[in-house]
Amino acid sequence: MDELLAKPDVALEDHLRSVLHVGNEIAKRMKLDERLQMKVLLACAFHDIGKATVDFQDYIRGKRKKAYPHALASMPFIMVAESLLGQKLKWNQFDLYATAAVLTHHSPLSPGLYKGFDAVPNFHPQLSQIIKVILEMLRNAGMDGIPADEEFLWIIQNLIKDSPAAMLDDERVIQNKTLRGIFKDLIPQEFAQIKAILHISDWLVSSGEFSSSMIFLDGGRSKVESNVRRREKEEGFILRGFQQRAANSGSDVIWLRAPTGSGKTEALLLWAGDAERLIYLLPTQATVNAMWKRMRKIFDDKSVALAHGRANYIMRKDLNLDEDPLDTRLFGSVFAKPVTVATIDQYILAHLNGRHWEERRSFSKQATVILDEIHAYEPYTLGLLVEALEREKPYRLALASATLPPALLNLFPKGELIEAEDNLWERKRHRLKLQNGSLEGGLSLAMDYAQKGENVLVVANTISDVQSLYKKLKEEYEWENCYLLHSRFIFRDRQLKEEMVGNPPKGTIFISTQVVEVSLDISYDVLITEIAPIDALVQRLGRVNRRGEKLHSPVFIFKQWSKGSERIYGKDVLELSLQLLEKISEIPTDRDLTELTHTLYEQVFSSDDWKKEFLEGRNTLDEVQRILGCYTINLSDEEMRERFTARRGHLSVDVIPSGYVQEAYELKQKEEFWRLPELLVPVPIYWLRQSEYFTFIEDLNCIQTTLEYSSEFGLMPPSQEKSNSFVFID
């Protein structure tokens, strides 16, 4: 009789043995307690016993097109094993973490998982032999209390006569509780750890890795120090005092304040030292992509993962891969690589029970987490972040920014403050000029400088305003050498625009929104901007005379703000920012600007509006976790979407404008579907509540929008006349 197979060329027994070995390694290295380690071993040993069915064995040999879901078929076996062991070790009878992990190792746990699937699996004649092999594996792994073969076989023989799916909702199975309800109400952190280790062990073994070394960083400090020495030799790099203090710090939490371009990243990596796992979080995909490339030079390609909505596309394009980098993408998306560079939304979505939340949260908890550019988040997002950190604090934590106000630091776990030395704050790069009137009046100034060959950056606070300014410049001033950029272009258009404004010809006028503040590494000659909060203005200033190569670049700040600006920032914040600017030196130092930011934050953080939004963020995360338990969020569920998207935030979702749907189908037909992100544009996730504009296309696995789009102007927002109960921030 043929042996039972797990893969076309791998015996089921061999696969289970390998997954058990790797899972045991990871559980020990992640320092799980003895009870959870035992549950990991149970889950790893039994996770694929459901492949011991007649139809799966035919399927794996190419004799049929599909098989009974093996995760579901495995459930009765792991439940019996976990229950029997629990009785002997006096575990809570509802403590079925391994059972839940096995059931969901190919699907997220949800209210509808396997509902209506009433079929009964047809088990293979060799079932009893593989059961005996598994039980012996567990005994050999040092587990006490494993039931005798005969006891296990006697109990399981009656249980497998019924539909496993029916058992999920049968209140008679365990004391008037359904298994589905028991799984939902498990302690999420413990369920997540067991499922994460099972999942990663299975992935590792299936990809030909038979040890846990691939997910842990060895010799991180030596690699960082080697990079420093290389830069000393090739670039004349000199380690600064604050970087050395960071390297010598033994604190589990640090707060790092240092000016842009002074070596903040080196300081953070030196502090991280020999971390076994490192997660580096940034505000935008552009900053993440740049940091990912930088980290690969310090560590290596295999150790560093990229995690954001377009990671698969970026990796395939950047690494010149002909095929989908499946293993790289999978391990990267769940924070399983030794070093992960990700957008903050990936971290927050894990704590809002987004897909693969179990792996992301488990690996984050065991990691050194760096939150760079921490100043960049509005109060709702900060509320989500602070609540997540309080519920599951990472192993070590660093907060970093050029503007790190005490009011902001007070929200986070207390840490050691490491600040750049005084001389680094004394740069003077700009000459500030406050102007009466609105930003529209700055177009003539922009033209004056552009006609002299200077490159001019114009920044407004809303998309509608930059679209209007751009249109006027093109039509009334007839200036062709101008570019428009904001957050709502499809990725292909945005990449082209970023490339053009990154290397502009002389006389360029670049009109942009806040996206310029953290996403682009550019250095223009002149800045013309609408008044904005001090911290935002500081970031805009950093895009002009960035490296201080000129004496004092002119900066014009128009004092009259638009209605949209007031909706975004609040009247009080704009008024206070203007008052502070009127008191500052015309040629300020970096420290002057940082101190202004601190003053602003003290006022803003004490305002009722700021506190309300911050609390909404905290309450949202608390509510979502409380409602979902161990379930994964389902954004196609109207009720859940209503709860999740009811408040403002920086969380976004990618959609495809209707004019590009046909091109998407053509990409799929040409087997170039990995390029789909080129056609997607991010929109605030709360826009999905306006369902008349959005439709899910199952064939493309993405959301189509009927909102107007053009490559020149970008995506238009939902009609305000149809959305009176919402404020759409441009």
C-alpha cells in the first residue's frame, strides 16, 4: 500500500516530524511557558492528520481536482489530544488553543468558517498507523501525559463518523458551549502565539527550511558596526556623541531626538544591538521603501522584509524577479523575517485583527520595535497606536523624531531620552517671510523665481486647493514646467511624478500637499506655503535647502488659510502657529523651530478636540478587540465596517478607478497580475461607508471605484452633497 503523502514528494510522517521539530525550536526561542509550548507541539504534530483521507491522497497524486479541507478534517484529532492531555494536567476544559490553531491554519477564524459544510471525510485505511506515529513523536519530544494509543483510538473512532463542521456549532459537544464560541473567546495573545508558530513552522518546512534560524537575527550588532566602519572609510563618517550614547544604552525604552540628516538611523540600530528580531515602522510607503533598501545594505536581502500594501510589487520590481517571491512575501507580510521594515498601518491593523494578525502581533511582541518619525501621526492614529502598545508592549521600544515634544512622549512608555548634541541644532538654512493673503497670491512669486531658473515648491493643505492652483498656473500663467502631486493618484502616475520632481529641470514649480512632508527626499530652492501647524511647516522647510548648501533659502508663508485647512488642523492650531511664527527670528536655527513645535504640541494636546480624537482611536481598538475576540476582522461585513470606519484616521484602502479595470483584466490575462498595484489609488478607509461609489470585484480581488479620476488631477472625492453627515478631508 502506498505511504501517506503530505506533499507530492514528501511523506506525511516526515512533514509532521519536521514541523514538530521547527515548532519546538521556535517556541523555546520565543520563551513560551511550558503549557503553551506543549500546545504548540500538539498543534504541529496533528495539523495535517486531516490529509489521511482517501480523497486527499488521490488529490496529491493528481487523481482528482480537489479534496476535503484537511484543516477541518484534522480538528477532531487535535481536539481529542488536547482534551485528554488537559484532563491529565488539569487544564481548563475550554482551553482549546491548539485545536483552534489547527482548524484555522489555512483560514482566518470567523463566524462563518466552514458553516454549512456538512460532508464527512472518508479517512484512509492507514489512519490508525499515522495516529500511533504522531503520539510516539510527541512522547519522544518529551511530553508527559500523552494518552495511550488504544485510549486515543477508542475515543476518536466514534467522533470521526460525524461532520467536523457540524461539531463547530453543536452545543452538546462541550457543556452547552459551541466550539466556535469557545475559539472566539480564547485569550487572543495565547491563541495568536500558538497559531503563529504553527503557521511559520509549516511555511518554513514547506519551503525547504528545517530550522528556525531564518526568522531570528544573529550578529546584528556586528553587522551594524561593520557598516559604520565601512562608512568611516569610504565617506569620512564620524560617529557622533549621541550615537555612541545610544549604542551604550541598556534601556529597554529610549526616546531619540535628533535633527534630520544627523544620523538618527545609525543611533537607533546601534541601540538595537543584538536584537533577535527588529521591526522598523515609518509613516509612508515611500519612506519604508527607502529604509528597506538601506537595511538590506546593512544586513542582507534574506534577512530584511518589506511590509506594506504594495510590498509584493516593490520587491518583484526592485529585485528583478521573474516569479512571485512567495516565500519572501509571506514571511515579510507577517513580520516573520529577522528585520521587518513596515508602515505603521501594518502594525495597527494587526491589533485591529486584520488578516494574519496572529503572526504579526506575536512576532511584534517578541521584537525590538522602532517607531521613527513618530511626530507624523494625527491623534486618532496615535490613539490606536498607544492602545496597542499598552495592551501588548514589545520586547524593546524606541521612539524617534527630529521633533519629539514632551507632550507626545508622555503618551508612551517612559524611556531614556537621548538627544543630539547642541551644535547639531544650530544650522540656519532658511529666511522666513510671512505674507498677507491666501496662497493663490503666491503664484506670481513662484513665477518670478521660476523664470530666474529657481526650483519652487508650493504646498497647500488640501487636494482641492492644489488642484485649483495647478489649473490656474497652467491656464492663466501658461507655465508648462509644473507638476502636481498629492496622495490620490494611482501608483503608476505617482511614481512618474515623484521621479520627475526628484530631478527637476531649472525653473520647475512643484505643487503638492502634505505628501511632500515625509515621503520625498528633495531639495528645492524656494518654498511658498500656506500656513500650517509648526511641525508640518518644519517638515516642509526640510524639502528646501535640505543639506544647507545655500546660505538662507527664501520661505514665504501665507497667513490666510482655506476652509479645508481649518477642517484638517483646527482654527486654534493655525492661529497659535501663526502667533508663534510672528515671534521667531527671520533666520531661525533648527533648535528654534523644534522649540516652537514643542510649544505648539503642549497647547494642541491639551485641547478638547485633540483629546476627543485621541480617545476615539483608543476606544476603537478596544472595541474592535472586544467584539472580535480571536476572530479576524471582515471588512465586507456591513456592521463591522460601520464600527471600524466610523472615525477619521490615516488608515487607507487601495481601490481601482473604473477606467483602469479593463487594463487590470488584461494584466491578469498576460500573467502580469503582480503589476495590479500600478493601477490602485489609496482612499481613506471611512470612504467605504459611501458604498454607492465602491464595488468589490471578486475576479480581481480588489475594490472598484466609480469616482472621477484623471492622470493630471488624480481621484476626486465623493460628492459632499451626497455625504452631508461626513467631512471629507482633502
